[in-house]
Amino acid sequence: MNFTVLRTKSDLATWQKQIQNEQIHFVPTMGCLHQGHKALIKAAKKFSAKKPSTVLVSIFINPLQFSEGEDFSKYPRNLEQDCQIALGAGANAIWAPSFETLFPKGKENHFVIQAPSSLKENLCGAKRQNHFDGVATIVLRLLNFVKPKQLFLGEKDWQQLVIIRKLVKDLGLQVEVQSIPTVRDKDGLACSSRNEYLTNQERKKALTLPKLLFEQSMLFESNKSIDLKNLRLDLEQKGLNVEYLEIVDLKSLAPVNYYKTKLCLLAAGVYCGKTRLIDHIFLMNRKPIVAIDGPAGAGKSTVTKRFAKQLGLIYLDTGSMYRAVTWFIQEQKINPDDEKELVKALSNIKLDIHLADSGIQQVLLNGQDISKEIRTPKVTAAVSNIASKAAVREKLTAQQKAIGLKGGIVAEGRDIGSTVFPDAELKVFLTASSKERAKRRADDLANQGFEVPNLKELEHQIQERDKIDSTREIAPLIQAMDAKELATDGMTIDEVIDTLTRMFREEIPEEVWPSNQL
Ligand code: PAF
């Protein structure tokens, strides 16, 4: 197997020339590799089977991130063993620069950067001044030299992950951040290079930390409250010296009133003897919900279905429910503008939505499978009008809320983020120009064997539908305040799904909802 240990910047540059066409997947480490690092390297290896890529692991014990009196000088160093471990896990090369390579003129003569104070001053940052500035400075430096396509970091160091994600976003760095769940040893202790310092007896004590955190998450799941004071006391009584214990927002890291938040982080830093350990648990009392709204023909169904499948979430197409009601009204020749008649008709409808992992959604109306019937152009032409009726919206919104009670779904529609699931973890407003949407609609119709009107006519129909959808009084098509817009003109379906997945990962860690749920 081809394996290279690079030392200098020019070693790195020569290697980069050799692998020219391959994307670099980068795993930065401080060495003393353990199961957690192995998992990062394996994830990097697995990441893009489609494109030629190569995995580079860096080993650099960064003095900038150690505070005075910390364990910089005794931090475990064993390059040979690290190389063996990295190689075994699938790395193609290791870059182990010296301090002089990265800071040839000493650190006073090079740029350093500062992490935002809102992110670095609590949790681990409260007692470790300059730690996150040191991490951000070195990661930026490594990224500038390595120029990777993907950067792999562990969720174990959640605060570090949040700060590096912010660094990448703020500075517009051309790298995508991928995170992997905390890896634990068999006994439950989160893997860390510092575990090496623990004596057998200390290790037994240290196990109290993951155990008690896990117990709290179970309490939270069953809607019981968490008493931080008691928890701190419990930890101290078991012999751990608590540095911090907080419940914080996942992204801002600000302390939260967890009764009101959907997903938050219970994080702790403790001393077990002289060894500093950190651990956390995510608190969530239902599975995640993703709301995807947007105008007709923006490609919502195609991408939402595949995105849901990829993440092991159930796909809910709320549009099909409005289509089913429309079909029924047309079949029964009901006048939708006669409110009494409409309400009576609705009371005669029993709509069953069978959701399947495969993404195929079966629509049964009063027991009859009408999944195909609701896709005709006749239904398409009338659905916006029917969906603008208060009685229809009320009935279907209630049913959708009930379907999503336990979460675990990706719902697609016009008012999901604003009305149906206002507390969805991720809200996306998927758009495309009316020209692009007309083109996609034409392809769709042709694929289903329907007659295809000319593109100008289709574009006009789409614009008319947008107008009805966005101007109706009840639950109009609007971008929820906290929704992120994703304009898909010129993007392939795979690119849209990749972008959605990245957006999802910014809200929902792998630890909460791993990608391989299916
Ligand atoms: O997580 C680590 O090992 C380090 O903080 C990192 C990201 C390699 C920077 O030195």
C-alpha cells in the first residue's frame, strides 16, 4: 500500500502535485491516535466513493492551544505508532510538520486569529483562555496549506466543532466540514488521548460521567426535568471535580432554558485526579423534523424523497393530501366555493397516508388507493384553489401535525415551516426560477406519459400558481423567518441533496441522528 510521511511544506506540495486530480479529505490530529481518530479516518476514506480522493492525516501537537501549566510537554508522542494506526484505518499520507515548519519565525511573527468571544468564553473556554484561538489559528493554517475538499472533526469536541464551522463560514473557506459521533470505549468512556493518564481506579471513577449524563438524557426524553445542581453534587460525590456543567444551545453555545428548546447539549468538563475529561449528551425528546417548503415545480418531491431516504427519515408529501381532497371534490362534483357543501364533503373523507422508508407514499381515500389518480394535470390545475380553503387547511394541517408528533420525518409542502411544524429543526425554502421550473415540469409530465404543453404556457401556469399560493389568506406560501433559502437553478439533484444534507448536519449532529439509520 502506498503510504507517505510528509514533514516539510515542500514535502506536502510535492505530494499534492502527485495526487493532482484527487480531492483531499483531511483529518487534523494531535497524534496519540485512538479509536476516535480511527473512526474519523475511516469516515474520510468512505466519504466519496464516487470521486477520486485521498485521505491525509496531520499530526501536530499545537502549543498554541495549551494554556500555561497544562500538559503540553508530557502530551503523548509516538509518531511511528500513529502512522501504523492511521495506515490501518485507511489514511494515504501523514503530514507531521514541526513547529518551525508552520511558524518559521516563531509564533510572535505570524498571524494568529481569535475565535468569537460568544463561542469561546464558556464551557471549555471558561478556564482555558486562548485555547480556541490556538485551535482556530492552527486549523486555519493547516487548511491553507492542505487545501482539502472535506475536513473531518469529531463531535466529541463539540465546542471546537462549532468554532471551526463558524471559522469556515465566516472566512468563506472552500472546505466542507464533516463530523462524526463521539466514539466510546466498551465501558462507555469517550475516547480521548488523555485517557492514557488515568490509573485503573481513576478510570472506574471517570465512568460516572458518561453514566450520569446518559441517565439525564433518558429523563429528558420522558419529559422530566434536569437538576444541574444535583447532578453536579452526584458527580462530585463520586470523586469527580466538576469544572463546568451546563445545558447550552447547540450552535450559539449560550445557556438555555431547556424546557423550551427542541434540541440542546448537556456538557461537562471534570477532573478525575489530575486528568481533565470532557463529555456531553444531546437532549431531545422527539426525533428530528425537516420542513421543506417552496413553490410548485421547484423539484421538492424528487429531492425530498431521496434526502429523506438517505437520512433514514420518513418522507411526508403534504401536497398529495391536498391533491387527494381535490380529486374527491372533482369526482363528487362538489362546488368548492360553497362552504357548507365543502365542509360536509370533508366530513365524509377519511384520508390515510401510508408512509414507507422507501419514500413511496400511498394515499388512500376512504380505503381506495388513489396514489396515481391524484397526479393528473386536471388535479394539478385545481389543487391550489382547493388548498386555499380554510376548512381544507384546518383538517389537513391537524392530520399532518398528528403524523409528525414523534418526529422522524421530512415534510414537504407550502406552509410546513410556518404553520405545520414551526419547531422543525431544519427549515428550507427550496426555490428555482419559473423558467427552470417550467423545464422540470415538462420533463416530469413527459416521463409520466402526459401531453407536454409548450414551455411558455407551462411557465405562465407556474407563475399563476405561485400567485394563488402566496396570496391566499390562510397559510400562504411564505418563507418562514428561520428558513434557509436554497435556490436550485443550475444544480443537479445530487448537488441539492448534498447541500440539504450539509444543512441538516449543521442542525442535527450525527450523534443524535446518524446517517445510517436505515
Ligand atoms: O482536536 C484536535 O485534535 C485538535 O484540537 C486539532 C483540531 C487537531 C487542532 O490542533
